[in-house]
Amino acid sequence: MTAVNSISKDLLAASGFFGASHPLFGAFGIEMEEVAPDGVVMGMPCVPDMCDSNGVLHRGAIATLMDTTCGLAIFIRLGDMRPIATIDLRVDFITMPGINEAIYCKVVCFAIEGDIAYVRGEAFGRSGDDVLASVSGSFAIGTLGPSFDKPIAKEKDNKKDVPKEQSGEVGSDIRNEAPPSHHALPDESPYSKFLGIWLGDDDGVKTYEMSFRDKHVGNPLIKTFHGGILASFAEIVAGSYLTSNNGINDKSICSSMTFDYLRPAFAGTLRAEPRIIREGRRFIIVVVDLFIEKNKVSQGRFIYKRALETI
């Protein structure tokens, strides 16, 4: 693997940004492993909080690693760490890792056209060569906000880079404890509990909500949700919606997600609105819109395969 000191001095800041001092990467155990123009590699151990109910890394956690690796691949291609933002991301889940199995992801930024970077990559388990998932997407270059190579510890000094009304300043760590009137999700996996999702009721209509925590952060300098956390929240909501609506109780499996990021998701409380747009014998398609207050920040489209015994 390529040593960190083989890249430019400007990009040595990446090892700090993507290190344990970053709240999300520290919680997930995400680490840089290889950096080269023809691809970067990041890995993640099987952290219990990031697992599903079967003791394997949750699909949302895998998507978070892949989105993170996409960002590193773009920085390597650019040669610096200027602001970037995910435009769209597609993740196809081919198979799942084993119980307690760590994973790694390799991504290449294969093209930059104007202010848009294009990436593709794959995730693998540590125990074999089988592809677990694939990722592709596009990212905007030179977006609002400070460069990623500024020290996280100097967060307060960089607030001038973002208008105060957009800073998402909500305190050091909002804890997302659901009020007593709220209910647990059908998905009671460790990862769902780590995210802090709750199910409420608004005049008979189910509501899905999740408030910002420091460990949800993508860019600590301006406190925005990580793209993988947004996708994770939406996928869990989609799955929970399937198991509690329209008599669908067949343990359908998410095989693909396509996520569009419409605007920065600054720290606050997310609200998800799911709906089924196709319900066939073999596949179910769910769309989930995410809002902060009245602003729609992203939209996910999830394809679920029905369990074999229900076909």
C-alpha cells in the first residue's frame, strides 16, 4: 500500500481530517489505508454500534464508508482539499460481510469536468475477494464553506466562511432521546439506535425524525450532516416503513440506493417522509424525502428485493 508520506505535503492534512479526531470517523473506526492517483483505500472494523440485528455491518454504515472514500479520492485527484459536496450517490449492495468482519473500500476519481468530479468504487470484506457493494456518484467542487484542510480544532475561527443563519450552530452534541409519547422503530438494530431515530405520531400520521449529533457530522467546520448519515437515516426509514405498512412483513432486503443531495443539511432535526412508488412480486421501490424544517435537503430511492419465500 502507498505510504502517506508519498503524497504531496498539502494532502498530508487529509490524514488528520480523516483520522480519529473527526467525530464520525473516530466513532466508525474509518482509516486511510492507501492513497494514489489510480485509487484510494479506506477501511472500517466491525464496530458493534455500526451493525445490524445480525451482527454484521449495517448497509448504512457501508454506504457511509463508501461516501467518505469517494471524498478522499477526489482530494487526491485535485491535489488539495478544497470544499466539495455530494450531488448524487448510488450504492448497489451485492452481498453482506460476515459476522464481525471488517471491510475496506477502494474508489477512483476517474474524471473531472468543470466543477464536477466523478467517482466509482467497490467495497470488499477482509476475509475474501468477493465484492460486497459498488458505488458511483458525482460531487460538486468549490462549494460553500472552508477548505477541509483547516484544523478541526479551529472550528470557531472559520465560522465567517459560512453565513451565520446557515451555520447550523446547535451546541456541542444534541442528544436525540425520543419523548415518552414516541415509539421505537421496527428496526431496532444497534446502528439505528446509534443514529437515534424515533417514530412519532402527528394526528395519526407516523413521523420519522433524527436530530443532529456530533457523530453525524461530515464537515465539523460548518456542522453539516455527513452524506452517508443522511442515506443511512433514509434507508432505515424506508425499511421500517415497509415492515409497518400495506401488510408488507417479508424482511425485504435493500439491494440498491440512489441518493440526491439537494442542499447542505446543516445541523438540526431531520424529518423523513417515505412513500412506496412500486410494489411488485419481486421488487419494491420506496422513495424517502428528507427535510429540515420546511426545506427539502435530499431524496433517496431504494430498491428492495422481496424475501424468496414470498415470491
